[in-house]
Amino acid sequence: MNVSVALLVFLLIFVLIFILRMPIPMGMMTACVFYFLISGESTKMVAQQTLKTFYTNYTIIAVPLFIFAANVMNSGKVTEKVFGFAMGFVGRFKGGLGHVNVLASLVFSGMTGSAIADASGLGKMEIDAMRAEGYDDGFSCAITAASATIGPIFPPSIPMVIYSMLSGASVGALFMGGMVPGVLLAVALMIYIMMVAHKRNYPVSEKVKLMAFLKYTFNAIPAILTPVILLVGIYTGVMTPTEAGAVAGLYALIVALFGYRVLKWEGFKQVLIDTVKATGTTSIMIGAATTISYIVAKEHVAEIVANAITGFTDNKFVFLLIVNIAILVLGMFIDTSVIQVVFIPILLPIATAFGIDLVHFGLVVIFNMMIGLSTPPFGMLLFITSGISGTPLKDVIKEIVGPLVTMLVVLIVITYFPDVVLFLPRLLMNYTG
């Protein structure tokens, strides 16, 4: 195995990025620059390929559109409507507010496609409500972090759009494939909450009367319709996923401005600023990923990894186990966006060689990455829920163990039973892979 000096320097700088806690997008670009300086190669072709990625890839345009829609939905009282609607459904059960937390995240995921948006938007309201009824703060934060991971699994999903760009897999099939795993995760978390609630004698929330529930439902309808409009539009062929992103942004704006009348000029300006920042970060990441893909191809990194794996096993289920373990370990230390744009292009050819469906593989990888958002020591959702609630991080980490085990069980199910993911795409889209 011949490894060039340029590649060794690239890998060294890449590791230093995380040790020194540099801004990840700029750190990735820095590693790429050093590679080209040492290798002496012209960057002209790489620059052309990077620009081609942005200007000819129609799917990638959906990313800033969904980011904008998520920011709009997160800016007003939409979260209150969703929370009230969920309360009317499941608040009356043992550990009711824990169930409300999960159901609200499932509904909200259909509007944002982002775990961070879910945790930062609904999170404080959920944690404050659970604290007021006597739930342990660490438990409340852990459930909020775990339920937020449903966001990128249940459609629409920003990570799925990026995965589609990297792999060529159908965005529509990925969206459809995420429905059952998203609901399965919600049910599994509710079962865990029920067990803990009985053990710790957590309270039952006051039952919402019929008229109040109908009022909550009526108020939540404009928000709940967001995923319905998107998914119906995509699967009837009326809209492409990118056009659906534009419709989502426009519809979210109309709901916030005229439906709930909660978005003022200052709020709208902040939405635009946040969207530009997030889009800029994502764009740099994708640009760096394109450059890294060139380096990986030139240095035959994918072939080296493939030979190492196939030399160890020729069983695709063992390969999936290796992938899951690797991503789980990486997720403890590395941001999920880095895992997606750097490591997935290396693994995709190997998955294809093993005959693994790319939609199934995408859901396994994305689900696994979302677990990383709640995994110590650097899980982003742990820091968010700890920060917005004032709960010591150690208390959140202590309570996240149970939800993590629950999520891992669901991950095993979707990994080794592909039909859990592919059932709906095959049934409703005639998907054949």
C-alpha cells in the first residue's frame, strides 16, 4: 500500500482540525490546499469540478430552500401550535409530557428536516413544561435530544438531499424510505418513556377536553399541512424535491405572516441572516467534499479501504456492521456533516459492490449519523439541550444512555431488515432500486 507524502500531510492536518477545534469547513479546505501545494498539482480541474457541482446539480438547490423553511417555522409560535396538538393526543398517558415531546418532534420533523432546528425550536418549551411537572432535568433533556433525531429521518430531510447529491439515489425514494424508520423510532422512544415513567412514577398530564383539543388541532392544521403538501406534490409528480423546497419556503412564510401573524420584519431579517449563514457553511462543506472526493479518487483511497474490507469479509451484513460501528465511533468525535461529505463517498462504491440498495444504505448511514448527534462526548444535541435548559451536561449524558440503546435497537432493525426502509418506496413508487 503506497501512500503519498501529500496524502499523509492531508490526513495529519485533517486530524489537527478537530484537535485544535478549528471551524470545520475552513479546516477541510485548508487540508485540501496543503495537499495540492505539496503534490504540485494544478487546482484548475478541481475548481472546475467544484463549480460544476454547484451550477449543474439541480438537487443541491433544495438545501438552502429547506433551511429557509426550517428557520421560518422556528421563528414564530408555530412550535406552540405543534406542542398543543401533541399534548391533546398523548398527554393523558403515563409520562405524558415525554410522549408529547416525541410526537411533537415527529410532527415538527415534517416541517424542518433538521435535528438542530427541532431541538432549538421545540426544545426549551418541552423541557420547561416537563420541569414544571416534576420530571428530572437530565431525563427531559435526553428525551428532547433523542426525539430531535427524528427530524432528518422523517421527510423532508436536509441530510437526505445531500446524500442524494453524493450518491445519485432518488430523493423521493429516500424521503419515502424514511417514513417507517421515523415512526418506528418515535414508537420505540415512547415505549422507553413509558417504562421509565412507571419506574419513577412520573405524572400523567391533565386530560385535554374535546373542545380544547379541537381548537389545538385547528390551530395546528396550517403547520401540519406542510409535510402533506410537500410529499403529495413530490409523489404525484407535480413537484420535484427541489421545487418542493421552494414551495415549503413560500408556504412557511405565508403561514408565519398571515396564518399565525407571528413573523415581523426584524424576525424575517433574522431568518434571512440565519439562512445565509447556514447555506454558506453548507456550501463550503460541499465544495470541500468535492475537492476531497478528487483526492480520494486520485490516491485510490476507496480501493484501499475496499480491499481491506473485502479481505476481511465478503458478507454484506458484516460490512454493514463494520460501517455502523465505524460511524458510531466517528459520531462520538466528529460532526455528522463531516462524516457525510467525507466518508460516505468512500463507502458508496463498496456498498454498491456488495449489492446493497443505495436508498437502504442511505437511511442506515443517516440514522447512524443522527445517533451521533446525541452521543457523548461531542454530541451537538446534548450541548443544545443542556444550554437552553441550564442543566449540567453530566446530568444529560447520564440520562442519554437509555435513549441511545433504544435508538441502536431501531438501527439494527433497519440495517438487517431492508424492507422496513424499502417497503413504502416499492409499494407507492414502484421503486426497484
